[in-house]
Amino acid sequence: MLNHPTFSFNPRMADAALYVYIGLAQADGPIEPSEKAAIYRKLAGLDFYAPSEINKMMEKVLQEFAVCSPPQVWENIEKACLQLCHTEGDKQGLLSDLEDIMECDGRVKELEMNMFRRIHTVLG
């Protein structure tokens, strides 16, 4: 998880984390309530933002996704991944979070797995 002791997270990275989380969750279509709840729990566990701020951040990112082209979204996901992950622990923390989000609804769809693989490749 991002709050794993080896993850060098700071509050300004929350937007980047949220962008990657939503990018994965939306890979197979609209975000399901279980995915949204999982993302919310991930960010709430960091204790940097009040619950109402997390919801506002989620809506802001969802609005941005709605107006960006798929290549723009992917470029932003790549940038966010690189901003978040500076150590092997960071990478493993992010990948673990993404796995939790993918599995939260009890099934992993192929489009989610494809996005996960792309993110994993970016992280090296």
C-alpha cells in the first residue's frame, strides 16, 4: 500500500496516486462502486486529506479523464507513476495498491490487467 513503510509518499503526491488508481479502475469502463470505495480507502488511510476532500479530488480527476483523449490520459498516468515511484519499495507499494483495486469487485477483467501490465512496464 502507499502507506507501506517503504513508500516515500508525501501529501503532494495524492493527486498522482489518485490519477493512477482511477486510470486502472476506468480501464474496463465506468468505475464500479467497489472500485471507488477501494480507492477512497487507500487515500483515507494516508491521513493527509479529510473525507470530503478525497471525494472532491476523485470528482476532479474523473472530470479530467472525461475531457482528455486516451493518449493524453495514458501520458498523465505515466508521469504520475514516475512521480510516485523512486524506490523499489515505492513500486511494490503502488503495484500492491493497484492489485487491491483490481480485485476489489471479485474479478479481474482483461482490460484492467492490460492497464496493470502497462503500468508495471513503466515502473520497470
